[in-house]
Amino acid sequence: MRSPPVVDAPERGWHPGAADRGIIDDETTWVGRGLRTLAGVFVVTWSFRLSGYLTFAPWLAVPVMVLGLAGLLVIVAAWLPGSVLGSRRQDQIGWAALVAALIALALWSYFQVFTNAAYGTDEVAFDQYAAQLALHGINPYLHSMAPAFPLFHVSPNGYTFQLNGQPITTLSYPALSFEAYLPLLALGLATQAAVWANVAAWALGVVVLYAVLPRNLAPLAVVVASADTFIGYAAGGVTDCLFVPLLVGAAVGWDRFASARGPAAWRGPVLMGLAMAVKQTPWLVVPFVVAGIVVESRQERGWSQALRDGLRYAGIALAAFLAPNVPYLIAAPGAWLHGVLTPLSSRAVPAGQGLISFSLSLAVSIQSVQTTGQLATVEQVTLAVVNKTGSSVRPAFTIEDGTVVTAFWRRQHGPAVLGPHQRASYTIVAPSYFAMPSIDNGFQVLAFLRSPASVSRTGSYLASTWGLALQPEAINNPVAVGQEITVHAEILNRLDARMRVANVPVYLGQVIYAQRGLQYGQAVINQGQPGQTPVEALTNPAGVATFTIHSPVADSQPVYFEANLVNPTLFYPYGYSPILAVRFGP
């Protein structure tokens, strides 16, 4: 007689049962195996991430090795037959993979802080500063957040700007955004408190996600916990991490709200309300959830009861939202309301991707640039601007470098007010080094108008299209005094393919980077004078310029040679080669 099959314990999670969720509880399914394999791969990636910090902490060799082996074991375990590892054991392995990823996240976050302790965004700086004010009994909605910029060393590129170019300096979020940091501050843990609270919230969010997902999908939590974008947000100062565990919890069983009783009926809307009390982003989710509840309830209870269910959810969520905000709402209702509505009312710069990339109101084009030479950045831009509207406008300009909108640039020349349908030339200069884009990458100039509220942009400007490489790439042995060496400078495109262009001027310069500062080299390039820099040579038909170098004197320090090109119309240097170090001596 055959024995009955072994049945695992009921599915974990907050739903009443596996059958209601449509779970396929089979550890041998391709989906389950594939996701467990992917989870193991992401554990291995943590090993590679952390290995980059071995020079800071040699002891990292141990977790690097353990994470690599653990990830490989998770992959192997995913493909073992069910007779060897049952679903319960696979679930335990999944939890172990998640714990390994979260330990790696903590280590990685530590080294992010260790290598760059400055706060990356104004929002995280504002929230911790607001928490410090609240801890001392001061209402942060009544105070400027400007002191947070120097206190947490926020780069100007991390500010949020208004359309007129002025940074926002008011607390711009509901109260739970900073109250979440109060426990750490009360314990005296102020250093990087906001960052660690964000990382902890992200870790909690993925733990909750693993716990509530069906067993065959749960390994996705390890993938989410390890994704570059999300962990970069967690450690980089994006406070959305605080509401992630709340939103995940609110999503569980949302469609059963109408029929739920007891704590289950309160859990979803309360967590949703608390998520709304962290930041305005969850506000956008609530109408869809309420509409979904009404639709779900209508099928069994009719429209009248369905509408009451939707209102009941919205009411509970609103009460939960107000709970952490009540002290500030009562003390200064106007200041509180202004603060939480700042993202909607302040006419902030609409930075992002998608439809925002379309230009409105102004036609803007880049006419010329001025660079910083060897620093290889752009510090001045001349623009042609046309006002396409029928009213006068006051444009403010800034740079978009990749996905970063820099601090607003200062208008050096050009009218402050541009009349209807008029055109003018503007010269703008960078307010700081942080705002200067690299000449090696493309950038755009953005023009903002406060009235009408709009953004316009130039096309992408690429200051540097060619580069240089020196051959040989390195000279490892000392060169005797008077001995001549030959160095070839090859013009390459951005794909490192040689450009066969003749008679292009290439300039080779020399300098000594001494411990106490720059010194002049004494080498002779192409029979020029000792120490002459730079020296010009033209390329041959193969796109190669040749330089002969010797030194009449020995030096205890190497001479550093670097080649560059010069734009033939705007005359800025670009295309800098890697540096070739040569030590002249016996």
C-alpha cells in the first residue's frame, strides 16, 4: 500500500491561504528554480561589489569569500531535485540568501559613507536637520532649512531649485519624514543618522516583501534588495526608502479590505496613511487603491456599500496620515500646510526623463563654450535665445550633465528681460566647480521660465569628439641623460578607432607633479628649448604625430608628458591623452 504524500505546512504570509492566492507550491517549477538561481547570482554580485574596498579594509576578504561561496551554493541548491531538498528547506535557503544580501548591503553602505560622508540630496539633509530641531522642541516648519546645506556638506548639485534659479529652503515633507530619525538622534547617534535609517528601512522593506510573496516568487526580494538603483537611493540620500516597508505592507490583501474584520481591516489603510505621512509620492497611489476597493466591493455588495467601503478606507488612511502631523498642524497650520504642499506649489525645477525633455516657450542653442583647459570642464557658455511667446520673460539657465541638473549658472551678458518674440545672445558662467560639465561628455543647457512656467533645452553639445593615446603607454626604466626617446600621439575616435587625418596639430606638454606643487620640466621636445611646453607637431596621413624627447639634465622626479588637441574654431583644448611618466637619470 502506497503511503500518502507529504504535505508541507500552510503557506506563510498574511493572506488566508495559498489557494486564494493561486500559488504554485512546487519547488521544481522552472519559475521557482530560475528565481532562486537569480537570487544566488545577486548574492555573488555582492562579493564583487565589496571586493573593490579591500584596500580600505583587508578583513573584507572574509565576507567577500563567504558571499561568493554562498551565492554559488544557492544556485546549486536551486537545481537539486525535490527529493533532496523539499520546499521548506528551499525556503530556508532563500531566507539565508536574503540575510546574506542584507549583511552585504550594510557593509557596502558603510563604505559608501566612509568614502563620501557628504549627504547627496537636500531632502535627506533637510529631514535630519528638521529632526534635530524637533528634538529640541523647535517647530521645523517655522524655520529655514538653509543651515542644513553646510551642516551636511550638500553639493549645490544636490539642491532642489525653483524655476527662477533659487534653491528651496523650506521643509517640504510631512512630519514622519523626519520623525523617523528621532529615535537614533535621541540615542545620541547623529552621525549619518538619516542614511542609516534609510538603509534600515530599505532592508525592512525587502524582508517584508520576502515574507508576503508566494514561495516561488519570494527570491525576487533578494534581487530587489541588491539592485543598483535601489541601493544607490538607500545610501545616497533618497528618503523614499522610509515608506517602502509601509507601502509593501499596505499592498498585502488590499482587495480583501471590504470583507476583512479585526486588525486585518485596519492594517492596510493605516500603513498607507503612514506611508503618506513620509512623503508625497504615496499620495498618488491612494486614489487607485480606493477605486480598486470600490470595484472589488461592488461585485458582491453593490454600489452603495462599495462607496462606503472606499470612503472607510480613505478615512482610516487620512487619520493615520494626520496622526504624526497633528502637533505641527495644530501649532502652525499655515506653515505646516505650506511645507507639505511645497513640491506642488513652489514651481520647482521639473528634473526627470520622458515628456519633460520637450522644449517650451524658448528656442535655445549653444553658440560657443569656454573651457578650463587641463581641468577639462566647461566654465562658460554663449547661447542664442529666442522668446517664442507673446509676453516678456525672465529666463534662468542651468546645465543638465547626464541626469544631473546643476546649480543655476550666472548670467554674465544678455538682457534680464527678453521681450515678446525677441532674440538675444546670452553668456552664462558656472557658479562653482561642481556645476561645470566635463568636456568629455555631452551636456545640455536648460532654460527655465517662472511665467509661463516652462522648461526649454538645447540639443546635446559634445565638446570633445576625438581623443589621443600615447605610444608607448609607459616607460618603466629610467632614460639616460641625453638619450633620445620617440613618442607617438595617435588620434582616436570615441570607440578608440584610429582617425586617419593628416596635418592636425597635436600639442605635447611637460610638467613635474612634485609633492610640494608643480615644477617646470627641463626635457627637450622636438629640438625645442629645454623646458619648452607645449610643443606642436602635425599628424601624418595615418593620424599619428611624432615627438622626440631627451633631457640634458637628470632629475630625481619623473617628468609627466600629456598630449592634447585644440578646437580649430573655438580654440579650447580637448582630447587629453593618458599621462606618460618618464624618469631621466643615470
